[in-house]
Amino acid sequence: MAPHKSSSSSVPFTANSNNTMSDFQSEASDLLPSMSSNVAGEPSRTVKPQPKPDSMLKSFLAGGVGGVCVVLVGHPLDLIKVRMQTGVGGSVLGMFADTFRQHGIRGLYRGVSAPLIGVSPIFALSFWGYDVGQRFVRWSTGHEGELTLTHKCIAGGLSAIPTTIVMAPVERIKCLLQTSSAGQYKGFSDCAASVYRSGGVTSLYRGTILTLLRDGPGSVAWFGMYEFTKKAMMQAQGMEDTSQLSPIAVLTAGGLAGIANWSIAIPPDVLKSRFQSAPDGTYKNIADVYRQLVQKEGHGALFAGLRPAMLRAFPANAACFMGMEVARKALSFMD
């Protein structure tokens, strides 16, 4: 009886075991994917794969396109700004109307050859420098993934170093062309040759330090505001990629970037314009420019040309970034 009882009792035990094991395996199979998703899935939510960096040549070419756009849209108001900074009186609209009435549309684009020749490579260098700056920040900090806004601002500031090499002589010639009397120079090359004959390379590069003092902080604000505005618009619309932004969003971000730039760049720009357009011997050094300006005209003169600069800033820089982004997409095959 004992063996039979033992045998009969083992049958239900085996059945319960099989049921229990099946339940355990089922629960385990449900649990293990959840555990693996928590373990393996967690890093994918916190660390995004680093996007492939753009080709530096593509950044250079796209920046050049942006430079052409900014000149064509903004030069007339830049002309008025420089004239106001160098002591020519009058309101923005008054000077605009007088110039158009006396010289027509060509008068509003006087001196445009200098920025067209120089600004395209300058903006090309600026966006190339921004790309190189971001790579330098990644290398120096060991940062992986998307750069922070602070990192991008640093990269923006670094971009001003290579651009100043080209910007300084171009700005020197542009200021002379914009403030000269009609017929004094035949054009960009004639003005450049005249400056070189009178003082050599040193004369061409007069105002380099002031150019860097203007463009260093200005580039921090320029690139920083552009990236900040794009990021804010993406978050507001639930987007994950900047390529999803509309042209209106890009234009808005670019325009605000221009305003941010000129909000802090005007004082050194005024000193630069005075220094670069003055006859030889007018100022001893940069400090002398500031001292004479403040003594004769007061501190308010440091913000001369602010109105035309701000009127120009939004449309010109909106066009710049829009042209750059369109060019980047057209040159995407270069990545």
C-alpha cells in the first residue's frame, strides 16, 4: 500500500510541478525582456548617437553663399551706418533719401565691391571657423554627443580669429570707399592700391585689433543666439532635428542672431570706423580714438549708427542664415 500510495501521490505532484514550471517560465519570459529593456534601453534614452560632423568644405562654401546674401540685402543700410559713425549728420531716412535722390540705387550700393569681394570669403571663413571651433571644443573637453549652448558660444568666439585676417583690410577699404568723395577712388582695387602705396601692409591692416574686439564677442552672440532660438523653436514644436524647422523659423533665428550681434558690437565698430577712415596721423592708437571721440562728442557717440545697424541686422542676417542653410542642404552630398 505504501508504494501504491507513494506512486499515486507522485502523479498529482508531477502535474502541479509542470504547471508551476510553465507559469514560472511564462512569468520569467515576461520579466526578462522588461529587465533587458531597462538595462539595455536606458543608455539609448540618455546618450544619443553622435551625428556625423559636416564636411568642413561644405561649411566653407555654404558660409560664402550666406555672405553674398547678407551683402545684397544689408549694404544700403551699412552705408548709412558708416557715414553716421564717421561724423556725417542726419537721420537714417533723411540720409537714405538724399543718397538715393543724388546718386540713385548705385549710390546706395557705393563701396559694395569691397564687401562682395571680401565678405563671401569672410563668411565662408566664419562658418568654417565655427565648424573647426566645435571640433576643437570636442577635442579639448572630451565631450561626446550634442554640444551645449556654452560650447557652441565658445566655438563661435573662436571663429572670429580666422575671419579677422581677411575682415580687417576689407573693412579698411570699405570704410574709405563709403566716406570718400565721389570720384576719389575708381573702385575697390584702386582704393586698395592707394592704401598700399601710402603705408604698405600695415596701412591695409589698420584697425585689426578693433575688428577682433568687435567680432569676437559679436560672434559669440551671433552663433549663440542662432543656436538658442533654433533649439527653443524645436522644443516648442516637439521636433528632434533642425532640418524640420520651417524657412520662417530659420529666418527668425537668423534675424535675432543679427540683433544680438550688433547689440554688443556697435561701440568697437564705431571706434574701428573712425580709426580706419581717418587720415594718417589723426590718431596715435586705439586709446586715442576713444579719448578724442568721448571728449569731442560724448559717450553717446559710441552708439552712433545703432539705428541703421539694427534696421539692417534682422533682414541681412536672416538672409545670411537662410542662404547658408539652403546651401548646406544643396551640398549635402559632400558629407
